Amino acid sequence: MPLELVPDEFGTVMELFRCPNGRLVAPDLNPDTVYNMRNIPLRDDDIMLCSYAKSGCHWLWDVLRYLRFGVADDLDKVDKETHMVEYNSLETLEQLQSPRILNNHGFFEDQPTDLFNKKVKVVFVYRNIKDLAVSYYHHHTRFPEYKYQDTFTHYIRRFVAGLVDNGSVFEYLRGWEEGIHNTPGLNIHVVSYEDMKELLRLGKIFLGPNTALVFPKGPSPRAQNRFWPNVKKKKKRATMYLDHEGKPVMYGKEKLLPYCRSVGERRNHFTVAATIGWTPSLKKKMGNPKFFKFLKIQYNLFLFSKNF
């Protein structure tokens, strides 16, 4: 895949890979795996976590490990990237021990065919698009391989146009909703980032008998209290900002500058200038989705909130 400096309407560029089908992907993915995504062999006991980038995939992957294996204190031993499909070679993925909890950011139509032909369990997570956009902006301006620096007001126009890795979030979500609707036999559980803690209580029903043995009545409050601080600590280390010398960026006198992880963080970033044209654009691009609840008109909670 050739690297390409992709310009936006303001002339600012972002370095990305362009696939033969025109899709834009991150510059550090494995080209052979991306090209052969549909042919990747899966196993009956695999769990595949799917999401658009910055939708909570890191968090949920650790949650799924916790639910599946009952571990809370060894999160540092295994990273999500070791099980990310597009990031690894086919040989590396094949060497992973079963049961595997894999993850990818691919479109529905680009998923491995085994996802539909075997007994793979699929977990799909989505996130409020405004919070996602804020997190993605920090991601793109943090990592030097993207060669991107600009204001958030400019960035949001790039994001809406789909000129980022993973392409258009609107096409991605529409494609998944249509795919799920047209594939009634797909063994899938859909969860929103905003409701992720509910998965600790409900996920064991979907993940199977081994999980029920670990947590016959769901994870105890004590187990949950041990798990969440550990996963937050791990995520904070993985996502802290670094300056051009690789040193952590400090906010104020003491605090590390954080990623946008909390629900509603968009309120601190979406100025009037950044918001102009946002809601009409979303309504036009998303249509009338059935299960993405952040697109429902609930003025004090979700995407079209008058207060953002």
C-alpha cells in the first residue's frame, strides 16, 4: 500500500495508506493482512470485537478478557494490539492460543468470511460520534507518523469528509447496521461505549459457559472495583500525550494531559464554529438508524443535544 499525504480543504495533509479499493487506513498496519482480511481463517471459539477507531475498543477488549478469563490484575501482560487483526501478520494471528479475543476496525463487508460461516461470537461497540471525533483529533495530532497538526475546528471538517484512517464513520456505521439487519444468523452483541459497564453484568450470558463458571452471578462489586482502576491505569499509560521529544505533556502544574475518555467530553471542544453544519450533515449521512441510540432526538443526552 503506498503512503499518501491526503490533503483536506484547508490544505493540511495527513499521511495514510490508501487501499486498492480506495479505503484509507493507518500507516502502521500490516498491508498483507489488510489485503487478505476476508480470507483470514477464524476458529469456532474466537470472539471478534469490531468497532470504528476510538470507539472504546481498548477498554472493551480488556473487559472481554476479564469476563472470559476472570483476570483483573495481569492486564499489563497482554496488549490489545497483539490481537488486532490488521496490525499483525497472518502467521502471528495463527500462533495465538485459543480461545482468541481478536479485534479489528474493518467495514462489515471487509470482515473475514469465517465470521459468517463459523460459530464466532461478534461484539460490536459504537460511540457518540462527537466524543469519538474529539478522541480521534487527539490521536491524529499526538502520533507523528500521521504528520498532521491543525485546529479542531479545521479537523472536524476533515473528519466529516472521511479523510481519516477508517474513512467515513457514517458509512462505517450504516454498513454495519445494514449488515447486521441482513445477516440474521450472525452471533452478535451490540453495545455502546456509554453503556460499557453494563457489559460486566450482561456479557457473561453472551460469552458462554466458561464465563458463567468464572462469574456465575456476574462479577462481584469487589471484583469490579479491582478491575476498573487497573484498566484505567493501563489506558492512561497507553494514551498519554508526548511532545516532540517523547516526554509526557503536562496540563497545568501536575496533571498529565489526558485523552477524551469520559462521556460528554465533546462539550469542551465543540465550539459554535466547529458545530456549524454538524447536525444537518449527520442527519443526511446517517439517515434513520435503528439501533444507534445516540442519534435519537433526546435533547439533554445524545448527539443532537441542544447543549451538545
